[in-house]
Amino acid sequence: MVNRLELENKIIPYKMLLEAITTTHELIERILPEQGIPSLKYGLKYLTDALQDQIDKAGEGLPVIGHHFSFQTEYLYAFDCVPICIEAVSYLMAALLPEGSEPYYDLITHWGHPFHTCSSQKGTMGMTLDGLFQFDAIVTPTAPCDNTYASYPYFQYKEGIPLITPDLPFLKEEKSYDYYAKQIQLSLNDLGKIIKQEPNYEKLKNHIEIENRIYKTQMDIFELKKAIPCPVENMFNAMAAAASIFLSGRPEKEYFYDDMLALAQKRYKNKEHHGGEERIRSIWPYMIIFFDLAISEWLDRELGMSILFDIFNYNFADPIDTSNLETMFYGMAKKSMEAPMVKQSAEFYYPFIDECVRLAKEFSADCFIFTSHIGCKQFGSIPQILREALRDEVGIPMLLIDVDVGDARFASDKVIREKIKIFAQTLL
């Protein structure tokens, strides 16, 4: 007979994360002053609640379902299950554990997986190879990047995990959304057969409606970032990225955004900046550095540089019409196809360049910082074109940093900070 501990051990990395988050949150409460880093305090509190809930559910014997980040976590709440985002686990561990996900990158590399693929997937692959994850099934769309194609088959062919692959089209047209809506529904039906559950669309609707309510709060915070000084601290970007996955479709996400909006409104009213003085307003059109979250606070307090937003904090999906199944699945398809990184990777660069130029003007940005992630080869030609567009259309510079956002050994925090510091001196 399988006992509760054995069932919980299907998701050992969640236990590791819970311990790290609980310890970090306790240190924040005990050591930092009341004003501290509020977004970190709020975010870790709600992440603790969500992770503990998922561990408890694994202990009850609910199936563990892995998924790509573009197949939104809340969609899996059509079932009684434990959803695990393959990419999010790797990067949250990179942020919170002393060695990050690096031991697991090495494990899967030594097994034979190419070192230059995306560390977001390599981490969880290595954890699975090490027996730390036991998935009952995995769902991943056929996009947005080559790393997805190259990495996910490992779970099926090496580990024998059922792999469901809804076909995500690249063309952004109505027929594409209709097509992918059917693919999502078929995928949920296939998943239900594997885990022996019928999809509960009323339950799914309730979780989607939580996301719909959060949308307005997200847009209110986004609008407040236009203010000078920016009333939202840099650390919010990292916590919001974590919330978008681990708290997706859950009440904790709503609480987090409500707390942050109240704080931002207070700072806006008092013209306060978290770091004391805002000297530089930066936009990071791609990803922040996950293995060094402290860089967010360092930029705020040492350089007076605001990160207005990164790729996970300027892409927002419209609320989904849940009045009937047809409109609900259409909205789900559109949200997936226009999700951060999926949207940018599945089209030519013109819309991305145009959007960056528009955001630079609307948010009074002084510069862009582009983290060229080793795994995102589909984006490798973009930085120079973007740099020229920002120079010609807005008159601002862009710093390019070659990096692996989840692996400190490619470019260390020391190297990255030095580059940003020198770049900032040219702006002041």
C-alpha cells in the first residue's frame, strides 16, 4: 500500500522549494524593516500557501500533470490534479536554492541532452532523471521554440510518461484561434482518459473567472508604472512572473495583486520610489535574471534604476468570455497563442519592434536592457534591429547582455552587474 509520504515524494522539488521559500520568508519577516521589500514578502507568503496545497494534494494521490508554460496552469484545473509547470520549477529553484538548478542541468547534459538548449526545461528534465519528479502525464503545445520540440520528447521516450501535444499554429488569424481552441479541448479529453477523470468545465470556468478579475488589477498596476518615479519596485516583476504560474487561477494570485495595487497607489500618491530616488527608467523587453533576484533590489537602491517591466509583465491576455464552452475555449486559445514569449517567438520581429518603440515612449524609458538568453535562439537576430529602432525612433540606448537567465556559470552576477553599472554611468 502506497503511503502519503511516498505520494508526496512524486514532487520532491516542490518540497525543496517550500522549505527554501518558508526559510526566506521567515528571514524577511524577522530581519528586514517593515517597509522592506513588500512584493517579495507578499509573493513568498502566497507561494508558500499554494505549494503546501499542491504537496497536500499529491499526498492524497491526485495525478501529477506536467505542462509547458504556454498551456496555462489554470486550464488543468478542469481536473483534480497537481499541475507542475516544467519551466517555472527550474527557474524558481535557480532563484531560491544555493546551487540553483545547476546540478540538474549537469545531470541531463551528462545523459546526452545538448548543453545549449533552454535551462528552463533542462532543470526539470534533470530532476526527473534523478527520480525527483514522477509525472502521470505531460501537456505541451508544439510551439513556440525549437527547445520545446527538442526537450519534451525526453519525458516520453526516456521516462515513458504520456505526452500530449496540442498543435499550436503560428498564424495569428481567427481560424487559428478556432483551430487551437479545438486542440485544447481535445488535449483535455485525452488527458482525462489517461488519468481516468472527466473534464469538469464548470470548475475550469471558476478558475478562469479568477484570472478575469485579476486582469483589471494588473492593468491598473501597469498604468501606474507610467508615473515618475515608478511606484512599483523591481522585485515585483520576479514575483509576478512566479505568480503567473504557481498561483495561476487561484485566489492567492488575486490577493497578491490586490496587495501590490494598494501599495503602488499609496506610493503614487506620495510620489515615492522604493529605492529612494529614481535616476534611470529601464525596460527589459525579454527576461530578468532568475538566478540573481537580488539584482532587482541592487538596481533600485544602488543605481536608482527602475525595471519598469520585463517580458512577463507587459503581455496581458484579455478576459475570457465564459458564457459558453465555445467562447471559453476560443478565449483560452487566444490567451495561449498570445502568451509572453509565445507571441514574440511565433511571429516575425516587426510587431515586437513596434511594441517596444511604443512602450519606450509611453513609459518614458531612458534605456532598454536586453538579456539574450542562450536557449532562445529564435530571438538571436532581434537585439541589433531593436537597438537601431530605439536609437532612431526614441533616441535611447540599449545594453545587450549574453546570458543564461537560469545558470550563473554562463555569465555570473558579478559580470552582469558590472556591465549594467558601466552602462548606467553613460546615462547619468
